[in-house]
Amino acid sequence: MAQSGNIRNLLEFMTLVGQLKQVKRTGWVLRGIKNVESVSDHMYRMAIMTLLLDTNKDEVNKERCIKLALVHDMAECIVGDIAPTDGISKDEKHRREKEAMERLSGLVGPDIGCELYQIWEEYEFQSSKEARLVKDLDRFEMILQAHEYEQEEKRYGELQEFFDSTKGKFQHPRIKEWVAELNKVRQPSQQESVVEQCKDIETRSEELTPQLCKDSQTNSTELTPQLCKDSQALAPKLDKNTQANTDS
């Protein structure tokens, strides 16, 4: 019976974590992105990125980094992806996520549960070099996704705010190299955006010019008879006034 209860708890844990596939990343939703990634999409690619690290050159525990990437946003399966625009303080956000992680950890047994909670806490407080590297990966994955959305939806440069929000925050040399290369790749797209905008302006100008000329001609045609009529009506009055001034 106890064994059955334990398995049921594990199933509940798996179901809760599975909700991360449905939780959309709030930042993209607010910017009107069409096919918004889920939190699990984000964490999965972060975990893959850790596999690209060199354990010796990068001087980190790769296995620890993988675990941090997979656990750091796990609480969002319960609390959702809380964004600054939600008006929730950092302390309150931390409290909710801590409570969620305690619940999740309690479903998988003391040993694994303790490990899950410690991994989450390590990332939350940035208490190790692995946690700080994974934070860099978190930011890099975000700007890479921003670049991809700009390409997919032809919204070149419109997600610049995400790049701006990460400037000066990357710490690890390897990730800094990735960021520099991404910015190089992104530059032609931004230039292309300017060219496209100029083309749009030219096209609109070409479309509007004939209409403006037509409107001008129409207005002129409509106004001329009225002006003539008004002039004819005023002529007798002007003559009368002129005669009165002459007599005086």
C-alpha cells in the first residue's frame, strides 16, 4: 500500500512538471508573438547548451549545470511564469516559488526531493559558479529566441529590448563569445529591416501621390465655380461701396 502511495505521488509530480509544456513564456505573449515557446522548451534548450560546454576549459561541473538548467524554472508549473509587469514583488515571487518547490520536492521522496530543492535554491541565490553560468545560459537562450522570433515573423529589431536588458550582465567568457557572434549574425537583419522600411515608405508615397493629385484636381474643380459665384455676388456690393466713398 505504501509502495502504491509512493508511485501515485511520483505520478502527481510528473503530471505537475508536465504542465511546463503548457506554460507559455510571458514576455513573448506580451509582445504578441504568434507561436510562443513554453517554459519546458526554454529549459530543454538550456540543458542542451550545457552539453556544449567543455568541462576542463570552462572549469565547471557539466552534470551540475544540466541539473540546474532542468530545475531552475520548475516551480513555474504551479505558479506560472511571473513577469515584472504582473506587479508582484521579488520577495513575493520568491515566496510562491519556494512554496511550489517544497510541494514538488515532497512528492518524490526525501533523497531526490532534497536534491531538487537544493538545486533550485542554488540557482535562486546564485551560490555557485555553475549557477552563475546557467544564469548566463538563461539570458543567452532568451536573446537567441528573440532573434529567431524576429526572423520568423519578419519583425527585425522589434525585440531589441530583450538584448538591451542583458547588456553588461554576461559573465562567463564562453557565453560572451556566443553573444558576440549572435550580434554579428543579427546585424544584417537589422540593416535589412531599415531597407524594408525605406521600401515601404517609397511604395506608400507612390500610392499616395496620384491620389493627392486627383484630390487636388477634384477640389480645384469643385471650388472654382463657387469662387466665381461668390465673386459675382460681391461685385455689386464693392461697386456700391466705391461709389459711396467717391461721393463723400
